[in-house]
Amino acid sequence: MSLLPFAQWCEASAAGHAIRTSPWAFAVIESIHLLALSTIGGAVLVVDLRLLGYGLKRHPAAQLARDAYPWLVGSLLVMLASGAALFVSESIKCYYSTPFRVKMVSLLLAVCFTFTAHHRVAMADETRMRPRWRALIAVVSLTLWFCVGASGRWIGFSG
Amino acid sequence: MSSFCEWLAATPGSIALHESFFVYPLVESVHVLTLCVFVGLAAMLDLRLLGVTMRRVPVSEVVSRFLPWMVAGFVVMVVTGVLLFYAIPVRSYHNIFFRVKVMLLILAGVNAWVFHARLYTRVADWDLAPITPRGARVAGALSLVIWAVVIVCGRMIAYDWFDCDKAQSPIVVRAAGCDGYQR
């Protein structure tokens, strides 16, 4: 099944048309997307640096993960909402864009990983887990989120 | 300053960077993604000062553990930012978003300096307080707002709404220094 009809439908939607024809809407939504990017970066780093042993070492990772959780989820929701608005304004371009496809796949992987394996390890009893295993989870998380960000930035550079 | 930018724009390095197919986007990507490290951690520190996250972590610990990463991130931001300016000096210099951004960067620096020189010296008194004293909260809130506007201005530099090569209102002409604009 091709997703092209869906992309065409999005692009033809009233929201897509409104954002595309407004001189400033895309810029404003993009700015919101960037503000949420900074926040999600902070929320991810607080936990992952701790798992790597570089962060707030004297505090349990579980406590930091709980503290960062609302900021992670909140900024992720803002990212998804603003990202969806950007998408409907240029869906057909996105459909044919390799960086966009890479981004969607890495986003799916990053979200699944963050709320399953990563969450379980961050919340687990530290004495019962090897540091190397925790570090690996952090590296995978950082790599996946980096792929999301880097491919996201590259959408704007490709045709 | 305008003639300095014109001279800069004519240097081979500036032209090469401006016309490069991969290096310019790469520099820009590094600039944007480093936001996560620098502004991301700065925001978490600010939110701690405001008492809305990591309330059980002493402020001094957040500062000492985050600062090396923030400094590293800041250095990358400045180096890539300077390179981006170097690639497009004249247009950037006459861009009002760029001008506002530079002023806000100075303001952010002053805010950080006041926090470290005046408020942070007494951190021992409120290190474990879930909510910090008013001064520290104001510094945290100011930092959040300033960096947010810096990010928005940075993004808006890319748009040509107020560029000098278009007809602009007298206010924009003055703010962007369009009278000294050439080319």
C-alpha cells in the first residue's frame, strides 16, 4: 500500500493549504518545533548522561527519569503536533524525501525504545544491573534521537 | 562594520563556505542539534532553579555536573555560529533578527554573570531548597525566556521578509541599517 494518496490528501487539506500560503505560519511552527527540540534534548540528556555515568551521579537514575518524564512527554507531544502541522503543509515533498523517511523510521524506533527498554532500565534497581548494560541503553537512545534530529534537519536541505 | 562585512564576504573562505554543497548544511545542522546539549541542559538547570524539576537534587550539583557539557555545547554553538556568519556576512549583518539575536546573547551573558557572581556565591544557603530564592528564580526565568527568543530569532534569520534589497518601512530601514547596505 502506498502512502502517496494520504500525503496528497494531507497536502490538499485546509490546514495544509492555510500553512503553505501563509507567509509566516511555517516559520512560527518551525520555531515551536525547535523550542521543543531543545527541551526534549535536555530531558533525554539528563537521564542518558546519568546512565552513562557522566551526569548527576549521586542521584538514582530512576529519580531523575521520573523528574524528566513530564518534560520528555510534554516536549514530545509539542514536537509531534508541530511536526504534523509542518508535514501537512508539504506532505508530497516529504513523501518523496529520503531524510523524511529516515526520520519517521528512527522516530518510531526512538519512541518505542524510550518507552520500553530504556524506561525499564532507567527505573530499575541499579545494584542489580551492570553499568555497561546501562551505558549501552543510553548510547542506543542517544543514537536514535540523534538520527531523528539529524535527518529532520536534512529534510530542509533536500529539494 | 558594514565595510568589514563586505570585505569578509569577498574572502575565499567565505565564498567557499557559502557555495559549498555539504559543508554549509553540515555546519548549520551541528549548530541546530547542539541546541539540545546547550539550551537543553541550560533549560533543565533553569527549571531546577524554578523548582519545577529535580527538586531533590542540590542546585550546586546540577550546576557542577551540567556546566562542562554546557560549556562544550556553547563552544560548538559559537564556533558554528561564527562560521555561519562568515559564510553570509553582509546579509546577516543587515538582518534585524540577527541583530536582535546578538543583543539577546549579550543579555543572556549578563544574566548568567549576575547569577554566578551575585547569587550563586551563596548557593550553600539554598542548595537543598526545592524552590530557590527569588533572585535565582528570576535569573532562571529570564534565561528561559531569553534563550527561547534567541532560538526563534535564529530560525527567523533564514527568512527574507525584512531584507534590505526589498522595499521596507522606515523603521526596518533604520533597524537593519539598510542605508549602508550595498549589492
